[in-house]
Amino acid sequence: MIRKILLSVLYVTIAANAASMMGLEALGKPTESASAMTLGRGYAGGAKTGSGITPWNPAGLAFEESTSFNATMTFEENVASSKDDSYASSTLEIPSLSFIFAMHDFGTLALSLSEKYTSNLDEEVEDSTQTNLANIKYKGNVYELTPSYAVRLPFLRRVSLGFSAHFVMGSVSRKLTLGGDNSQVAKADAWATNNSEITETAEGSWEIKNHPAYYTGAIHYKGSRASYYFSYTTAYTLKNELEYNLKFSETDTLVPTKLSREIDVPPTLATGFAYRFKKRHNILIDFMLRGWDADICNIGGSWNLEDSTDTQTEFMAALGYERSGSTDYFKKYVQRMDFRLGIWYRNYYISDVTEYGAGVGTGFPLGRRSTKLDVAIQGGVRKSDNDSIWDEKFVGIAIGLTGVGNWGNKPKKVH
């Protein structure tokens, strides 16, 4: 069976360039496009204003005071293990780019390009005659281009409303190369090996079925000490048009097969609470719930691979803390720095997969315009009771740069 062969590849790897192995045949590993600020708080802080674009809360943008640009880069090292076997891998990605334009009484506009799911695996086998698999390669991302608008209510200035439209894009590909020995290939597929190398590829792009985008609406209340938000994201159907090719050795190629898979993504509910004390200290709590009720159709399509991935109710709970730095340029540098920490628990959309993690972060001010370099370090464990899913331990670092301009800002008074 080819499913067993795909697992055996991990025992004889000589080259690796892999991210998490979670969800390779489905959507991939969720990233939620979080910035380095949010990662340093352990995914908490959606209700804290002044943090730029945060997952699930576009309404918080209404309290932004400056035009700004943010870019975040992440590096993650994984160690996957099953029983007495393990291997290490790493990935480098840019999960989020965003631009915010504060128009004060007229609200705030924002535009972001963010990564929602990622799959990346490139493994070569040293002895293809023993494992029947010479190479396996996955590469794919689901991205979103997201314009947002938020505005404070005219007579209730502590309350804001925010809306986002999510335009989905991205691609996915998988390539499997088999050696000549067909002893472990399913009988229905054995005729195809013919003692020669066989390469099967599947490639396709992502889009939303019958609609250009899906949407998020949020309401945010900012009090003198306590702030909170609630958001709702609509359900949508992801459509993945796939083309399968089967090639014998280097010359013969069968006629491509075109198939389409559809993934019903359920609506998302999110809420968060932030409490500020002693001016600069913040306690942050966030929750997210997404009730998957249908299995996900896999990229599979050949070689007797699994047709679907079982799902479960997706849930995240995050608890964080931040000491916000002073905005007074003449204070000591340490007093102007931000300090963050947080923990989180998450059920993945993949059945039986849970994640526990913790993060710490620091914001380093650069110059007088509130330009800032944010650094976050995270670590945790992804676990599953399913023997076919390898447990993972991970540690990562995120670096984010927030540049602040004065375009559209009110001039500062000089005394």
C-alpha cells in the first residue's frame, strides 16, 4: 500500500526541507497570519487597540492613530516523532504584510496580504528499491488579500464597527516518484510500474466557489480600562481545480486527468477581552470557535491514498500579557520597550490533533515616529492519538517591522 510507503520515507531520509506535516493532503497547517506582536502574546490581544491588524477583529482598527506598514517573517524548526523514530525540519515564511491608513473621524482603511494555511514537504529516499518511493514533494499555500474598514460610532465613540472582505488565492502541488519494485504497490496499480520510474503530479489553484470573497464583521468596545470585541466570519466553500499527470520514466506521459475538490469551511466565532491596569500593563484573553461538520476531500486522487481527512470542532483559547512601552521619546530605552508573553491551547481542524504553546516577545522602538521592531519566540507541541499522524515539537522566531508615517496624521503641537 502506498500509504505505508509514504510513512516509511521518514526512516530513510537523506534530504529534508519541510514545515509541519499536519494536513498535507488537506489544507495544510493553519497559520492565521498573525503578526510578531500577536505571536509574542501567544495569539492573544485581539481586543487590545494599537496592535495593527489582528486576527478576527477588524473593528479594532478604528482606534488606530497613525498610518503604518507591517511585515512579519517567521522561522520554525520542527522535530516530528513516532515511537522511537524522529526527524528535524525547518521552514521560513512571510505570513503577513499589512498597510493601515487612519482617517480619524472618517474611520480607518486597511489592506493586508496574509497566509492562512501552508504545506511544504520535500523528501528524498536513499534506497528506492527498498521503499519503492524515490521522492515525495508537497508545496502549497492559501493566501488572502483582505481590505478592511472600521469606524467609531458618532454618538458612542467607545464603540466601533469593522468589516473585512477576504479574497482567496494560492496554489497546491504534490509530486510522488516511485521506484521500479512494485511489491508493495496496490494490485490495482501494479501494472503501471513496469520496472521503471513513475512520477505522479497533482497541481491546482484555490478560489472561493460561486463568490469573489467571504466576510468578517466585528463590534469592539474600548473602555477606560476594559475592552472587548465579538466577531463573526461567514462560511464559504473553497474550490481546488486539480490536474493529475502520470509519467513513465522521462518520455511517456498519460493524458492529464482534471478533477475538482470542494472544501466547506464553516463560520467562525471569535471574542476577546483586554484589561489595562497601572497605565501600561495589559491582561489579554481570546477565544475562537469554528465548527467543522464535514470531512475534507484530500488531494489524493491516485495511488490508493486516503480520500478524505477527518475533521473536528476547531477551537483556540489564548491568554497573554503585555507591558506597553512609553511613547515619550526622552524616557529611558527600556521604559519605551514592549514586553509580552502568552500561552495558548488549540484543537486543529484535523481530527484528534491538538496544540499547546507559549510565546514571549519584545518590541524595540526605532526613532521618534513609533517605528518598531518586534521579536517573538514561540515553542510548543502538536499531538495526536492517531498512529498515522506524527507528533511534533516546534520552536520558532518571528520578526516584524512596523513603519509609521505621518501621511494624514494631525501635526503635533510644539510648546
